[in-house]
Amino acid sequence: MSEDGTFRASTTPIAASLADFTEKLIARRGVEQANVLFGGQIGPATQALSTRTNSIRVGDLAPDFSLPTAEARTWNLAGYLGEGKFSSLVLVFYRGSWCGYCNIYLRALVAILPALSDANAALIAVSPEAAPASVENVSAGPAFPVLTDHGGKVAEQFGLTFEMNDAAKQVLESSGFEINKRNADGRWTLPVPGTFVIDRFGRIAYAHVDADYRNRPEPQEIVAICQSLRP
């Protein structure tokens, strides 16, 4: 596995792949620097979530939003649901193509696209990056829409935005990861990784939000939810 989380699709649980990536990151950076990096993101994200009153929960109506795609088109949630083509929609907020954990997770989602298709479900991803890497760059499979969330405004609607602390920023900057230059708004604002399944009526049927960005839901759990929503 490379530093950016490159790996081949397999039957390995996502938790095991992410744990393996964490071990390699600690070995590469050292325990002290790794702990600064982890704590400087997880701590502020946890605090942000704990003070929010607008976090989206199962049963809530998903906030409507419009965002540009990587191809400079506009994607709108209400319009998409109004087409009635799918029984459910998997909406994934990810930090950016610089995040190895996000890359591992996106590739795992690409691997389940056939199963999602069988469940009549669609998949989109949302990132604050100014020009998110196309999904073709993180997978060998078909693409799904990648949307640019300028300023993290949509992530804020879902109650996910936070800013990492200065120590974590310095660790990333020293490694060439200047997130403020990658993000569309020039800030260090990130979303807490969130995965939502929205049913055809626009309600949240499943929500996985974890301030510890090293944790992501198992893709097969998402498939099972989507299968249950197919009429």
C-alpha cells in the first residue's frame, strides 16, 4: 500500500485496511508526530460535533443543495430525486484526495458499485477540494459524480464542518499537504467524514458520522441498507 492509500480491491474488511494504513503511517512519521496529526484533527472534529444542534439524523429530510461537478456541471439533490430513477442515494462527504483514509474508502465504494446498481442505488461524493481528483484516479472502475463543496457550506448543512488545530496544520504543511491551497475557499475547513443513505422521498435512512476519520462504515453495510429500500 502506498502513502496515498493505493490498494487493490479485495474482500478484506475496510476496518482492517484502514488499521493497516494507520500502522504504516505511524511507522513512517513516528509515534509523536502521528499523535499530533491524529489528535489535531480528531479533537477539533469531536468538539465541533458535540456543540452542533443541526447534525442530520436518521428520519430527517436531507437538506436540498446544488453543487458543481468536476466537469463544471451543476448537480441538484431535489432535481435528482425528482427524476425517480433510483430507490436510494449514497451521499459521501470526504476530506480530499490528499487523505489516504478517504482514498481507501472511495476505492472500497467503487468495488461495491455493481451491488449498489443491483439495489437500484446511486452514489455521489462531496469534497471541499477546488478540483477533486476524478474517481477514475482512485479506482479502476466506473466513475460516480464528485462534487465541489466551496467553503464546506453543504457539509455545514449536514452538521459536519470543523477546522483542525494549528499543530496538525504544521505537520501536514511540513509534508507538503497545504490543505488551504487545495480547498476551494482557501481555508483549512474540512468535513467530518460522513456517509448517508437517502431514500427516494429525500429522508435519511442511514447515517454514519465519526469524528475519528480513521473509521469508516463497511461497504456491505451500506449495500444492505440500499437493498432494504428497494421496493
